[in-house]
Amino acid sequence: MQPRDKQFPDAPLAATVRDLGPTCLGLLARITPNSVATKLYLLAVLILTAIVGMATASVHFSQLTSDAADRVHQQGFIGLVTATDLEVTLHRHRRIVESAPAEVDRATIALDRESLTGLAGRLATLAAGIEREEVRNAVDAMALSAVLPELFKLGERVLHYAENFAQNQALDTAAIYSTTAGVLQKRIDRYRTGRIEIARNEAARVSVEAHGFVRWITLCVLCVLLVLGPLSVSITRRIVSRLAKIQHVTLRLAADDTSVVVPSTLDPDEIGDIARAVDIFKCNAIALLDYRRQIEQTNLEFSVALEHMSQGLCMFDKGKRVVVSNRRYGELYGLAPDSIRPGTSLAEIIEMRLAKGVFPRGKLQDYARERLEDARTLSHQVDELSNDRTISIVRRSMPDGGWVTTHEDVTELRRAEARIKHLAHHDALTDLANRVQLRSRAAECVAALERQQKFALLCLDLDHFKDVNDTLGHPVGDELLKLVADRLRHCVRSTDLVARIGGDEFAILQIGIEGEDDVLRLARRLIEHISEPYLVGEHKCLIGVSIGIAMAPRHGGESEELARRGDLALYRAKEAGRGGYRVFDETMEQDRNAKLGIAADLRGAISQNELHLVYQPIVDLESRTIGGFEALMRWRHPGRGLIPPRDFIPIAEETGLINSLGIWALNEATREAASWRQPARIAVNLSPVQFKHRDIAQIVIDALTASGLAPHLLELEITESVLLHNTQATLAALHRLRAFGVRIALDDFGTGYSSLSYLQNFPFDAIKIDQSFVRNLATRSGSVAIIRLVAALANSFGMETVAEGVETASQLALIKSAGCTHAQGYFFSRPVPSGLIAQVHETCTELLDAAA
Ligand code: C2E
Ligand code: CA
Ligand code: CA
């Protein structure tokens, strides 16, 4: 989540601090009428004013007091002292003068004169001082000096009279003197009184000032008490209460309670600013809390992810100590989950692992040392542990000197890889070598030819395996293949290689042979062992093996060439009847080449009009008439002459040409049969390949439609192998044809798997017993019994039984006695061109009559 306030887009706390500085400075700078600062300043100014007022009053009062004291001292006290001094001096002067008339001693008088002179000087000085004082203070002058000369003159005279013993005159003069002295005394008294008055006045003034001062002080104190007190208390209370609320909010915010509402945010003063700052702080706190919650959630998710990782993870710091690890890490090395904690050292972990015995196999000695040394350097390694687990370790170093390792148990992966590697060279079912391994070993053997090391390639193909597989199912087939593989392994030496190269195809590299005898012995041993019965579950299976042999260097010095030649020999072995072996020889290759030539020529055979059909009668033994004709294909090759079907039909089947040949035969045969004057059935052979590739039912219906032949006159001859493969689609096609009216005959019965169950599975119209049975009638006693059994069974299902290859009258008699309803063979007629059919009708009737 983003912080809400745009002012704090990132690192909100730092930004808050950064921005609070200017905010505070702003507070000081901004003194508005409503600001707290203004109020506080106002309060301070008021208090200062009160203090200044009181101080001024005090100074004023002290000045007044000091002035008054000065004046009392100057004008009162000094005046009084001077007056007293003057009075005392005057008094002494008077005593001398007034006592002089009675003095008779001239010496004393002389002394008195002297004293008087001194006293007169003093008096004059004092009087002059007073007069100067009076002048300075501009007060009424006592005119003391004005009396003094008279007084002194009178005093002189008194002394003069007394010296001269003129007592009367002295007394008289003394009386005048006393009067003058009295005047002076009065003036001194008045002066003193004046001085006292001044002192009294000053004292009164000071008293008045003191009262004023007290009033002023009282006023100021009252002012402070009545005005400033309540004002400051109210201001302080308002500020403090709001601050207290904000402080409370701040404390709750600090305790992560963001539900609080910040008060005073609308206040225009500094507290409002603080409140707004706190509000911003709150927004940031909310953002921070969200951020913290996110981090906690992320941490939680991280730990859950860490704990549920399939890989073990361990992070180390540069001191080789665990920073973080997950449970899987401990599990991988068999360590208890709580044994690896942050702070656990790598050395401890290694020690624990050694104690548990979980360390890379064969590395016990050096393990601890190596691991500690290259802890940081390795980037990837795979440890095969002593507990059979394989751990892939990836290390990544981190910028801070630490590293992180991830540990993955790749045991299963490794096993799977090994298995895949094994499968790449082995057959999954039998665990024998596969074609790839065979090829590379063959190449090795070819290389070893230089060292005179001969070897042989035996190509094996199981006989009748397909029948087992198709009738008993793939699971049984697979089991059988495994048993075959086991037997093959037992037949060869450990140096030889047995490979499975196809469904029921195997190959053996017999290495280090002396001569052909070694190989033939092995081939015989193989045939003998493989041909022994198998028990797969409750099924007893009988199969055989055909072997083609190519030897090196006799038959080639290249593995491809040898493989091809071994295959050719195998082909020949199969051709020659199963359960045998053939060693390659040059003629096989010539034959093969001839076959390839035939295949090439066959492509043009239809368009070149080289094909034609011949017809062999199928005789109805009961009605003793010709029941129908089997159409057999012939190829007149421009160079090779007439080529029998056994030489080109298999090639046509291999190459797929049988499809067009088959369509041609169907059209040709139905067209021919439709043209017969004496209506007869026409039997057409269908190859199993035709059922694989085409919508055979439609092709047949098209041929009937095109020819206009009645469907019941067409009989399709199919072999058991048609039913073995592609059963569902094949059965559907056959049923469709049968529903259309076409007859279906089972050809060559007794050559394949010869399961009588087919007779139950599909309602054939006829069964053609293979000519090999008829041929062996005379020699093998069992043959008659088999023919009888088949004929009886077929009869019970309402099917006809055709004995093929009847060449003699005795054979005819035997098959007739065995219950066959029809017969076909040279005894009646060889296959003939269409032009001879009428003739065949005649000869056959004759033969039947003769046989009867
Ligand atoms: P098949 O269907 O069993 O045909 C009967 C074969 O037995 C014919 O050989 C016939 O000439 C031969 N045969 C008949 N009577 C006697 C006898 O008394 N003694 C002896 N030894 N042989 C007798 P052919 O014509 O050489 O055909 C061989 C096989 O080629 C046929 O066997 C059939 O499987 C196949 N074939 C012939 N024509 C066609 C065809 O048009 N289409 C298909 N798909 N296969 C055909
Ligand atoms: Ca046939
Ligand atoms: Ca046949």
C-alpha cells in the first residue's frame, strides 16, 4: 500500500522528521493574532510591564527617599549641628565676655581675649557657612554675620574695660553685649527652628511618597493577580489540555492504534500545526502498518513457500553460519528440524551429518575439510550419499560474502535417467538389447574383424507367435515373449548379444566364432529350446522359430549388409517351412532381386493386359454336377513367361498391389460368370490385405452391380488370417456382404491356426479343407478323421465342405466317405481359361458318373 499523504511518498518516518523541522521554525516565524506564541508573548509583555511598573515605582520611591534624606541631612541635620555649634560657641563667648567685668586678673583677661578671638573666628566661620547655605538654598537669611561685628566689638570693649578695671563701664557694655548676643541667640534659634521645619517637611514628603509607592505596588500586584493570573491560567490550560490530548493520541499511535482521531486539526495556531503534523504522522503510521502487514504476509508466504519447497534450502552468512534453512534441508540429510537454526555453523552441520552417516559415498576422510574449504566456490555438484540418495547441490554466492545452497533429491530422476538410458538400448518388455544396441554392437564387431574376430548374426522369427497373440491376447503374447527371451539368453554365451528387434523378431550376435559349425550348433540349440512348449498362466503354447544366418567376414564386412543378408536367409527359412534355419548364400540375393523386379513389373501388369483368370471347377458330390468355378489368377510376363500366383501374390500383398489386382479379379470374374450360358457360382479369392486397406464390401457390391451377376452366384474365399486381424471391421464387412446375398467360404482350412471356433463366430457358407490334408490322406491316418470331424461340424452348421487338391479317384472316395459335400482338384480339372468352361462341364459330368 502507498502512504496516504503525498508529502511522505517514501520512507515516511524520515520524511516526517525532515518536514517537522521547518514546521517548527515556521511556528516561531509565524506570529498571527491567534497563535499561541502571540498569546504567550502578550502574557510575557503584560508581566514585564507589571514588573517594569513595579521596578519604576521602586526606583522612583528610593530616589525620593534618598533625596529627602539628603535634604534632611543637608538642610536639617547639618543646619541643626551648625546651629548648635554656633550656639555653644556663642554661649562660651558670652560666658567669657559676661564674666569679664568681674575679673580682676589681667592675665586671665588676656587669656580670655585670646579665647574670644578664637571663638569669634569660629563664630564668623559658622555664620558664614550658614549664610552660604542659605544663599545656596535660597532661604530667608538670618543675617547672623551682620550682628557678629557689633557683638565682637562689644566683647572687646568689655574686656578692655575690665582690663582697665572700669567695672561699671564694663558692666554696661556687657549689658549691651548681652542684648546683642540675645539678638544673635534668637536668630540662631530661628535658624534651628527653620532647619527642624525642613527636616519635618522632608519626612512628611517621604511618608507621602511611601504611601504612593505602596499603593502603586499594591495596584501592580492586584493587576497581576486579577488580570494576568486568570489570563495566563486560561491560556496555559487551553494549550496544555489540547497538548495533552495530542500527546494521548501520539501515545496511542505509538502503540499502533490508528483508530484514534487527532483533535485540534482545524485549530489555526501552532497546536493545530502540531495536530496536523500528528495527523500526517497517523496517515504514515497507517501506511507503515499496512506496509508492515504486507511484509508480515510476504514473510508468512515466504516461510510457507520455504517450508513446502521440494528442494532443501540453506543460506549461510560470510561467517559460515546458517541464516535461514527449511525443513526439507534437514530431511535430506537426516537431521532433526530443530538441529539447524540460524547461527548454526557449517562445521556443526557437517559434524551432525557425519554422526548420522549421511555424506558423499567414499569421501568420509576428506569430506569435512573439502566442504568447508570450497563452501563458497562450488556452483553445482551432485553428491551420491551413503544412504543411496543422490543430491544435486547448487550454490550461489551473495554480495555480502554469504552463499545460498539448494539441495534437490534427484535420486528418482537419476534412476529414471538411467532407466531411460537403459531403455534406449534395451527392449522394454524383455529387457533384451534393442535394435539400437544391436546396431552399435554389430559395428563394434565389424571393427573387431581386423583382429580376426569372426562373428555371426542370427536373425530369428517366431513361428505361430501371431496366432497365440491373436487368439490368447496380448498379455499372454507378452508373457510368452519374455519366456522366449529367457530361453534365448540361456542358449548363448555371456559374450554374445541377444536383441529383440520387432514384435516376434529377435537377433543374436554370436561373437568370436571359430567356424560355421559353432553357428549351426547354436541355431539348432535355439530351435530345439524355443520349440519346447511354454506354460503361460493356464495356457500351454507351442511356437517355433525360424533362423536366418549371416556370418562375418564370409557374408560381408558391414553390419547393414550382414543384417540384410541374415534377413534374406530368414525369409528363406520361413519359406521352406517353419522351424528351420538357413545360412545366407548368393542365390538368395538373386531371388530377392528377382522378386523386386517382379514387384516393379507387376505395377504395370493390369494396364499392360498381362493378367488373366483361369477357372477350376468345384464339384458338388451330392448332385454330381459342377457347383461352381474358382477363379485363379495368372500373369503372363512378357519376358519370364507364365508366373504362378505363389510367385507374385505374396509380392503383391507385400507391396499393396494386391488391392488393385483383387479389384481387377473381382470385376473380371463376375463379368465372366455373368456371361455364362450355364449359370454357375464363381468363387473369387480375397487376400487378407484387401480387408485391411479398402472398403471391401463396397468393392464387391460395385463389381456385382457392374457385372449384373446375382449375388448368390458369387462366393468369396477368405483365409482364417482375415478373421485374425481387424476383427470388428472385417466381421462387419463380411456380414454386410452376406446380408447382400454373397456367399463366404473359409479357404485353406487346416493350414493356419485352424480354430474351429471360427465356425461358430461366422456363418460361413462353405469350408475348403486344404489340399495338404487330402494329399496326406493315404499316408496319415489322422487326416481322414480330421476331415470327417470338420465335415460333420460344418454340416451341423449347415455349411458345405470342399476338399481341395483331389487328384485321384481314391482321394475322392476318401473325402466323400469322410462327409465332404464338394471336391476340387486336378482329378476333375486343372484351372482352365474361360473358353474351355463348357468343355469342363462335360468332362466333369463324365468323371462323376465314372466315379459313381
Ligand atoms: P488356393 O486358393 O488354395 O487355390 C487353389 C490352388 O490349388 C490353385 O493354385 C490350384 O491350381 C491348385 N490346385 C487345385 N487343384 C489341385 C490339385 O489337385 N493338386 C495341386 N497340387 N494343386 C491343385 P494356384 O492357381 O497356383 O493358386 C495358388 C494360390 O494363389 C491360391 O490358392 C490362392 O491362394 C492364390 N490365388 C490365386 N488366384 C488368386 C486371386 O485371384 N486372388 C488371390 N488373392 N489369391 C489368388
Ligand atoms: Ca482358393
Ligand atoms: Ca485353397
